[in-house]
Amino acid sequence: MRAIRIHETGGAENMQLDDVPLPAPATGEVRMRVEAAGLNFIDTYKRSGLYPVKLPHTVGQEAAGEVTAVGPGVTEFKVGDRIASAAINGAYADEAIVAAAQAVPVPAGVTAAQASAVMLQGMTAHYLACDTFPLKAGDTALVHAGAGGVGLLLIQIARLRGARVLATVGTDDKAKLAREAGAEAVCVYTRDNFTEAARAFTSGRGVDVVYDGIGKDTFEGSINSLRPRGMMVSFGNASGPVPAFAPLLLSQKGSLFVTRPTLVHYTQNSAELRGRANDLFTWMAAGKLAVRVGATYPLAAAAAAHRALEGRATTGKVLLIS
């Protein structure tokens, strides 16, 4: 079978299409035929070496498709079932292995493309809005990269919970997408100061929470956009990791809270994982959560897809189609 692997870390050009043996599922695992694999910034972090991985490494951890083999001890899935997961061992491939406990059933009416588009970014948006800082009616949130895969979903979930959203985007076209998702106000950060926009949005008070997946380039401005005792949620490093800072800064800026969450700690058991997935699939089926697939690439074009993602040339979700 085909798989996109790296033999050394570095740029997108380091990914190559290899012919590898078809893997056999071990105890508690299933093998799935990958119909659609989702691209995420964590894939670029592993490829670049920011997040160390054992080499050679098959890239990708999010996909949806059909079960083709079941390992010993698996009772919840059978061959032919439709599943999705964000904890796959090498999703950029024709077939991949996943622990059954880390997979969720995909209901009828939800396509493989839709399911793969929300398993990481949708789950991330869900835990950010529902648990990390549980938004409620009247809360104000600043969402960076509001036209990105997480951003568009996070805006919608925030609105479902009654919060008001200010989104940042890089272009006017992306501003339109953020507004369509439910953002009450949008700041085009390439020409406007988003901290000033956050203060104006809240009549000078500052927002209750900032959801920041950008990292280095936005951290200082995000801190300055918060109200006293507000929360800075740093959940990604699209522009590079946040530099070290003294905790004293938090008291100086208003006794702020800072957290660096990750999905694995918000899906610590099968019940929590499936509960989040069920919310997402239910909202999607009811027309309350729109999933935008911004671009699709064939498996062999994974390097081009990574370059587009890292160059912020994408909106919504980017998928590899096997």
C-alpha cells in the first residue's frame, strides 16, 4: 500500500510516497481503509521536528473510512463499519491502524470527508468552547484565524452557546467567511490592530477569553486583549512556539490565566471521546454546524497541501483523498 512518510525531519519536500506492507491490527486495534485524511498543524510540527517522532514516520493522525480488519479483543466494530478518529497511527496512507477505543462510529448522513474534517479540529473547537473556558450567554471571545479549520467551527460552537465573537483573519475574503460563521465583528490583522479591536468590541473592558492557535506572533497582543482575570488559551503554534515569559506578567496585566490545552487530555476515555463526537455529528445533521472543506488533494500531493496550510493559503479544512 502507499503511505506518505518522512525519513528525516524538515520541510514539506521531506515527505515522500513510499510503498509499505499492509499492517495487521494487534489486540484492541482495527485497520481502516482511509477515504479522507485531515491535515492539521500538528502534522507539520511532527514533520518539521518541533514535535519529535520516531523515524521513519508515516504522517497524519486524522481520518475517516471503512474498517477492513479487526484485531483480537475488538467487539465494538466489525469489517465494513464506518469510523473516524484523530488518533490514527499514520493517516496519510491507503490503510491505517487505530485503537478501537480511539475511534468513533460515523452515522449515516455524515460523509467520510465531513467526519474526517471534524475529528481533530471539531473536537478541539468543542473542548475549547465547552470545557477549557466554558462559554455561556453574554461571554466575549477573541478567536484567532477565524477562517481556518478550527476557527470556523469554534465561532459556530461559541455562538451556539450564546457567546459574542470577535475573529481575526488575514484578508477581506476570509473576513466574509468568519462573519458567515457567526462572528459579530472581524479584524483583518494585516491592516488593523486586533488588541484595539478587542477593546472596542468590549467597550474598553477586554474580552473574557482569547483562543489562540497562532502562537508566537499573537501572544503579546492576545494577553493585552483580555479583561482582568480573563483567560488566554494558547492551543497551537502556527507562527512558532510562544517565547518564555515571567509569570509576573500575568499579575501586571490583570491577574490573568494562561493555559496550554491539548486534545488528548480532553478525550481521556472512550465515553468522553464519543460524547464530543456525538455532539458534533448531531449539530451537523441538524444543520447547526457547517463544515467547510476548503481544499482537497490526492495523497501523492501531500507536500503541496502542507505548503498551502503553512502559507495560510487555505480556509476551512484541507483533506487528502485516497
